[in-house]
Amino acid sequence: MSDLYKLSGYEVSQKIKNQEISAEEYINLIYERITKIDKQINSFISKNFESTLLKAKQIDKKVKNNEKTGRLLGIPIGIKDNISVLGLKTTCASKILKEYVSPYNATVIDLLEKQDALIIGKMNMDEFGMGSSSELSHYGAVHNPWNIEYVAGGSSGGSAAVVSSLQVPVALGSDTGGSIRCPSSFCSVIGMKPTYGTVSRYGLVSYSNSLEQIGPIARTVYDIVLILNTICGHDLSDDTSINKQFDFTINSIDNILSKNYKIGIISNLIDSSENQVARAINKKIEKLKDYGFNVQETSINYSDFALAAYYIIATAEASSNLSRFDNIRYGFDFSPEGYEWNSYSSHVRSNFGEEVKRRILVGSFVLSAGYYGKYYLKAQKIRNIIKNEFNKLFKLFDILLLPTMPILPFKIGEKGSKPLELYNLDIYTILANLSGIPAISIPAGFSKDGLPIGLQLLSNELNEQKLLDVATFFEKDDKFNEWNPKI
């Protein structure tokens, strides 16, 4: 029974439903695991033990009384700390919000709890989601479970690391430019960014409204499907959410092969990756060919311009969104006596981290008079060009394949003084955010030093099922759901 923490979310749910284990017993075991392991990983900002244990007891009572239960029965889920949970702190890993307690649930939290999921705690991240390594947190860096001297990726590093280190089976992250897929690649787990609008953003603390999307991180494709079927759907509180019913599934390998998916290999981006990354991805391509998938090489144009366009749009929206953090409606304890307005505001906003300040300044600049047309409007034009490029490619292919990240995970502190190098790491992931299309990162193997490598799959809008099918193929073939760090 001591190895229950290795179970997937679905397996846990079934065992609780069949009364093989109790939810209370499982949660106690999970918290023992968290107490032991997270000292090394630093994936949690806050824990929700007492409330979770109380709800676990209520679940056990429902099961015993043969009452109706949800599809996520007793599954503990980690929540990125920029997603609001009633009664819990939502700090966004920032000093400026360190005492802020959310007065309401994000829509995704209501949907999870309706299906009897247990919110286990809030996960560490780059401050306000601005980063690619989860080092830029007021609460310290997240460590990679495969080698704690290395970064976990960002900005949803805590969400990926907590799943990878077998502390919880499932977590939620948010993805603005790869913030789910990057840490999923670096931590060897599965991370899904759904089509823009399929998941409500109500209750997600905004960084860049037109780019970001909430999505799941898990060790099995089945758990990804469970979460997607729970959180996807229309929400009256979010005007950008799509009014559509979603019913994703796990298909058999024979069924998947019979669909004869056309897979386009983005060769120009594979060739520009580190050698060990390219080698791992090419092995996966050969596996597809061995099983008879229709695989052809292709390339995407204008990707060199995409990074600049992404950062112009993201920082512009961030400068607007973060203007609300003035310490008047929410913030930390600070008396304004003796301060006139300008000095008060300056003092308050000095509590932002350096990277957040940098992006606010850049965003304010590109939106300023005289530069709006020169930068922001041109970035939006590039965004449309990239979207048109994908439209052309998806007339030829069902799925596009490329690495998730161009490099291997790097040591904590190695790139901290080189923000432009960190920005360049997003070159493969931002394409999906600019286009609003779904993307998934799955484990693809390891470097010679045992560092994880991720494979990324892209498809056209609302074609998540195609991505889930190919991810399922690789999971069955590689059994990557059984790859666990020795921690």
C-alpha cells in the first residue's frame, strides 16, 4: 500500500470507488510523500491539507452510502498559484500578492470540485507566469525531480515538478507562450495546451489575455483526457470561451492506426535544436514510420519573427493587466501615511520582481504614442501571418511534430543574468499560442546525462483528439508513464 503514490489519477479514483482504499487513507499517504519529497523540489507555495482531508472523509461517506460520485473521485490536484481557489492564497509567486486570499473559485476549480476532485494546494511558478525556468519566484526556484541542480522549466514549473516527483498524479497549469509544455518537457510528463477558448479563463490572474490558456499536466494520457472532459466547455463568465460540447476519449492502437494521420515533421526547427534533442526526436519519427504513419518533412516560415511578435504582444497586454496591482483593492499591509500618490505607487510597485518590472516597461513602451504602430501593430500582423502559415500546413497535415524545447534543462542560476537567452527558449512553443491552436508535450527520452527531452505535437483548432491519439500511441509503445525519477 505504501506505493499508492505511483498510481495514476484514474487508478486512484477507481480504487476509492471500489472501496479498495479510502480517500482519507490515500490523502494521508500523499501528504506524507509531500512532506518528505517537497523539501527538495519546492513545488508547493501553500498546502490545503485540513480542507482536503475533510473532503476526503466526505467522499468516503458518499461511496459507502452508494451516492452518485464524480469522474475525478478522490483525485488530488495541484493548482498553479495564478488560478483562484476560494479561501486559499493566490500569490502568483509575487511578493506584491503574498497575503492575498481569493474570495472566489475560478471556473475550472468549480468544475473539478463538482467531479469530486481534491484541491491539494497551490503550486510554485515564475512570478505572474513570466519566465521559462520557475526560478523567478518570490518563494525560490522549483527544482527538477530528475536532477535537483537543474531547473524544472516554467512558468508552470511547480505543477510539472509535483506530478513528475510523484507527489500528486495531476496538476493544472497555464500556458501563455509554452508555460505548460516547457516544464512538462523538462520534467518528463505530459502537458496539454488546449485550443484557445476551450477552457474558461475566469479566475486566472491575467498576464496576456489573448494568448494564455489553462490546461492539465499528468503522467498518463488517460488522466489528461479526464481533466479535459471536466474543464472544457462554455462559461458565461468568460466571453472568449467556445460554446461547444467536448468528449475526448482514449482510442485503441488499431483505431488510431486506421485513421492514417498525416504527420508533418517541422524539419527546420528540429535541425536548429541541440544535437541530443534532435536525435531523440528523430528516433520518435522513425518509430512512426515503422508503424506505417504517413510522415513527411515540411517547414514553417516566419518563425524567426514569431518570437519578437509574441513578446511585444505579451508585454503590451501585461503592462495593462498588471496596472491593477496598486495595493488599494488587494495587496500587502502597508500604510500610505506620509506618502503622496506618486511615491506611494512607486513604493508599492517596487515589490514586483525584476523580470515583471522589465516586461511592464517594455509593454508600456510598445504601446506608447509614436511606437504603437511601429511595434504593436506590426506584431499583430506577424501573428496573422503565422496563423495563415498554420492554416496552409493543416490543409496538408493532420498533425505537426517538433521538439518542445530547443535545448536540454539547464542548471539553476545558469541563465539568470541572461534574460534574452531565456526568451529565445520559447521559440518552439509560442507558435501555438500566437495561433490559438492546441499543442501537447510528451516525454521523448533522455540525454546521456539523464535529463528529460520532450516531443511536441500541434494540430488545428479543436482537434485535440488527434493529439491525444498520437500521444496514446507513444505512451503504449514507450510506456513513458512508467518513467519515474529516483527521488
